[in-house]
Amino acid sequence: MTETVSAEAVTVSSAPLEGAELQNALDLVEEIQEERASRKLKPAEVPHVLLPYQARWHADRSPVRIALKSRRIGFSWGALAAESVIEAAAAKEAGGMDQFYMGYNQAMAAEFIGDCTFFAKAFDQAVSVISVFRDVVMVEDERRDILRYKIRFASGHRVEALSSNPYNWRGKQGHARIDEAAFHENLREVVKGALAFRMWGGRVDIVSTHNTENNPFFEYLRDVQAKVLPWSPHTITFDDALREGFYRRVCLVRGNDWSQDAEADYRRSIRADYPDAEDAAEELDCIPKRGSGAYFTRMIIEQCWDAEIPILYHARPAEFVLDPLRERKTQEWIDEVLRPVIDAMPKDKRTAFGQDFGRSGDLSDIWVLQEEGDHWRTAFLLELRNIPFDVQKQIMLFVLQNLPLLQNAKFDSRGNGQSHAEAALQALGPSFVECVMLSAGWYAEWFPKYRSAYEGRSIRVPKSEDIVQDHRLIVLRDGKPVVSAAKVKGSDGKDRHGDSAVAGLLAWAAATGESLQPSAGATIQRHSPVENRPSRGLIKRPVERGRRRWA
């Protein structure tokens, strides 16, 4: 978690994780490594896989290095992780030292420590098993729990992967590595803390893709270019990486044959992932966007956090789409996980529903708001990953049919979401459901209202780094808020693309836009879906008085 630090941090305790907590942290490492194509490499192949731009980084022994890079070129893997293992495994007199890596979320820390264990085996270096610690730190009378991954080498040196907080550098000495620096909320303080390593012979790396010109990372690069800062610069674009053999390594790892035509097709396909030319230029060509930046600040989101709000996560493997029992298994999940959350909601408060639909590439996020006095509180956030269309419909209809005092539901009805939205419209009717064709004009109307809700604390949201990162993908372009084409790694190690931000926006529009608004105590009538259900005509659900809270 990233945050601004204006007071001294005091470490209260530090203890290793045990039992289920430890297993969950280690499972995240393993899940990310399982998705790595590099896991198929034989140890003897690894030294030959490092590419010229990675090798130049290894050869540069400068005390402070800064790298501007494209995404998707294996820089963190081959430059940062591989070098960390080499330095940690070396004796002190040979230049060995402790290694401290800082990404902007736990998934990055888990990914890095997994990559280091991979290289340790490839380089035939004895290394301990991964240990995970929880450090309890007090900052301005607020308790912060921080997870930290660690492995130790026979040399006595260690590699630690830390969360993004400036005070995490305290009491440490060695080689500090800041990854995706432009996406750290408090980069200046993070860099200032890392540079203290130089006082006793340590080293510092600052590596990132651009995140607009309105960013300290861009300013550091400009000062290095102007020779105001004596740091050693490295730049590698996507096309630079291709010229230096990156696609040949992709073929080696995937077991494919290389050809010039295949490389050209690969280049086109990667660039086609970015519908916006500015995003492609920033992510692949190392050209920062002008006049744009995150539309939501971390501060306004964090002030609306409520740690008691549940986030439900449901994912299935790819083969689930052919499972003949998928509807039964989904109903079991509904009954065990989803139904208790909905049953615990107050029955005399109005609710609103928003969904940003995704099938396999992106998440499907369902955001439910419930009125609470002068604000709307998130009742729960439901995230679905890789869930087939038919059971997504099953889940969606269950939610809609069981929410108390449903005021309005708004759906993203573009592309694959159109059929899903129409199913809701047919089930509940136009008084309750709106199929929204998301557009620049609609965003321009509703994103300012949604941001004002955070600024005025008119909304309460789950305490979640994923939600922060999703909302930070809303950027200004030509003075209007839009969803960036960029993607970030979520807490599960998989890509996110602003999914919860769009779902939250739709829910807020459903809560506050013009719609049928039943008063508290009213009876709600809905159309009954016709598929796989007995004929019940109109569903009448009297309100139950009293309030039960989710614990």
C-alpha cells in the first residue's frame, strides 16, 4: 500500500507469518510463477537468455541507475531479479550485499521473490525457503501492517521484497531497487529514503514505464538528461527490445520457431492491444502523455475507505465452461458465499447496482451501494474472473432478485456486456434496469459527479489497493476523464483494467441518477425471469424491519 508519510514511523513488532496466512502468501508466489512462461526454461539455458539491454544493466556498476523502459520486455525479471541473486549470493569482498526490492503492491513483491528463487536455482545458488513477515508500524498514531517476503543465501546476504512505503527503508543497508517508480504514490519520499543507502556504500535503482509528464519520475529523467543529477540512465523501448532479440527469446520460452514475419506479426499484435495511440506511445515507446494524469487521487479514495465492507472474489479455470455441473456448482457457491452477505444487508435501505462486464481478459465487477443517511455505503463488491456467460447471468440475476429495495441497476452494455445487460432488462424491466452504452460523453457527465462523491465523502468503499489502482487508471485526456488503456497487476497477480472504477461509476449513477425511487417500506414488484424458473408472475417482497451488519 502506498501513502504519504509526514511523521516518523515506529516499528512496534515484526513476526513471521504462520499457518493459513503464510500459506496464502506463498500460494500467491506460486500462482504467479505458474503463469510465467520462463518456468519451462532449463537451468543451463538461463544465462544465455539474458538480452543485451539486460546485460548492459548488469555491467553498469554505477551507484545510482535510472531506467526508462517499455512494458512486457522482461526488465524486472532479467535485470532486477537476476542481478539481485548474483549480488546477494556473492561474498562481501566480491561486491555482495543485501537486496531490497520495492514495487507498488503485494503481487509485485510476490512476483519478484518468486523470480529470485527461480534464478537462484538456475545459477546453482543455495537459498533458504521463502519466509514472510508481518511488520507492525505506527505512523501518526495509526497502525500499519506490512508484509515482507525474504530469502537468504549461503553468503549470509538476503533478498527482501517490500511494500511501497518510505519508512520501509529504515534500518536497512545494501542495494535498493524501486520498480515501476512512476506508479508509487509518494515517489519523492521513497527515493529520498533509498538514497540514504549511498552513505555506506549501497546502491539505488529507479526503474519504470512512464506515467505522464506530471510525475516525479519524468522530472528525474529530465534532470539526469540535463546532468543536474549524476545518475546513470538506461532507456529501452519495445522496438529496441525487439531489435536486441526479445522476440527470439519469446520463441525460445514458448517453444515456437522464430521468423521475421512472425516477429512482425507479434509486434503488430502487441500494439493492437492499445486502442489509443497515446497509451501505446507511453507504454511501448517511452513517450510520456501530455496534459493527462490520474483523475482520482489516492487521498480522496482512502478517506472513503471502510475496512468492514466485504469484497467477494470468484474465479474458475478455463475448462469450467464445459463443466456439465457448472450451474449446480455456481448455485452452491451462491448459497455458501453470496447469499449470507445479501441476507445480512439492512432491509429498509434503498440499494443500487452497477456492473462492468468482463469474460476472460478483464474482470466482471458488480458493485452494490446501499443508502445510509447522508451517504451511500458499498454493501459489497463482487469480482468475477473467467466466469462463463451463462453462470455470470445466474449470479447477476440472483443478486438483482434478492437485493432489498432495489432502486436502479446500470450495466455496461458494450460488446459482450450487451447480451448480459439485456437479460437483466428482460428479467426486471426498464423501471429498474438501464443498459448504458459507455461513451466519452457519458463519462464526461458522470465521472465528475462520481469524483465529487469521494471528495465530499458521500460514498463509502472497501479498503482495497485494487480499487485505488483501478481508479488511478481514470485519466484526463483533452480535459475529459477517460479510462486509460493501460493495465496494472492486481493483488491476485493478474491484470486489471479499471474494472471496479467503471462498476463503481455505474452504481453511483444508478444511486443518484433519475430513476424510479421507491420510498423506504414500499413493496417492490419485478418481472420474473422465464428461464429455468417456475412461473411466479410478479415477485412481491415485503420489507423486513431491522438491520444486520456484515461482520
